[in-house]
Amino acid sequence: MKSEKAEPARIVVLISGSGSNMQAIAESCAKKELDGEIVAVISNRPEVMGLQRAKEFEIATDVVDHTEFSSREEFDANLIRAIDEHTPDLVVLAGFMRILTSDFVRRYKGRMLNIHPSLLPKYKGLNTHQRALDAGDKEAGVTVHFVSEDLDGGANIIQAVVPVLDDDDEGTLRSRVQIQEHVIYPIAVKWFVEGRLSLNKGDAYFDDKPLPIQGLQLK
Ligand code: GAR
């Protein structure tokens, strides 16, 4: 994609909360580590910290409050309108805690990424850190993947693996994983804007070669 256009890739980030991953990507853009620009941050919750962070980076913000719509379809249709106003090349889900309709997912197929705090395909859904602790796992981590219609089930791009320590609780494990989130999400976005990532028949490719099931792993 990058080679066809002189301008930085246009990135729209969807958030529901703190926005620390959005900030990591915004910092990478600001430092020109990746040739992209976050053109808008859209939240489904008003007054979250991520909106404040976006304003500090002088990024346009918008709120599409899911509680104002009577159905998922109606919410997603309004979200699509808010996103498409910014003509994005890439849509980044960064702690966006809504289940999306198939129509929404299909619209941005191959150009929508998500970050999930587990070593997918392990622990789709919620409470990932506690589930890893309860299972006695020795390793935990985080995954960036393409978004598909299967919740947390799209093709993996990159994972960071961290150790689970004997005295970990949910909070300590979450903090260790989050440090890695802020490393791997900017990397995945960089690869995307450089045109190195693609999705073909549900599989992720890096430099035209299929990625392993777990994606590229940083240990
Ligand atoms: C991150 O830990 C991310 O992995 C998780 O939400 C957090 C958002 O933090 N995402 C999910 O659980 C998605 N299923 P942030 O708002 O500070 O980036």
C-alpha cells in the first residue's frame, strides 16, 4: 500500500477505555517509526481516558455511544459512518470491547487489526490472565491478529510471550503483558502500512509467505 501513495497511511483507532495501546501507536507515528497517522480515535464510551490521551496528541475524537442504539446493527451502522468519514487505510481495535456484526467485519476485512491479551487461540473472550493463572500456565502473552467474523479467531500476526511467575496475580501478569502490548502493536501496524501483511482466504501472510498459526513470536 505504502509504495502507491506519498501520504502516511490513515489509521482510525477504536477504543473503549484507557487507550494505552492507541498511545503506543500514536507515539510510534509521532517518532516516524511508522509511516502512518492516526486520523481519528473513536470510543463507544464517553469520557474514557483514551479520548483524553488522543486530545493530547491533537488527534480528532468521536464518540458513538452503544447505549444510544437499540440494536447491534444500528450501532455498527453508525460506527461505520463515523469511521468512513476519515477514509482509513487501516482500522485498529485497541481495547474496543464490543462484539461486531458480520457486516461490519466484512467491510474492513484485511484492513482491521485487534489486540487480545492471550496467546491465541488460547483464551478467547474475557478474563484471559486469570484463566492462564488458573490453568497453571508457565507462559502467557498477547496477540495481534486480523479481525474475522469469529470472535478473537482471525489469523494471528504477532505474539509476545512472557513468563508466568509463581507469585503472580492477575494484576502483575496483566502489567507484564501490557508492556509487551505496547511493543508488538506498533510493530504490526508498521508492517501493515509498509504493505508487508495481507490476509488471503483467512490466512495471514508476511512478505507473501504464510505466517504460522501463532503468528511471529517474540520471546
Ligand atoms: C488491553 O490489555 C488489550 O489487550 C485488551 O484491552 C486492553 C485495553 O487497554 N483487549 C481485549 O481484552 C480485547 N478482547 P488500553 O485501552 O490501555 O489499550
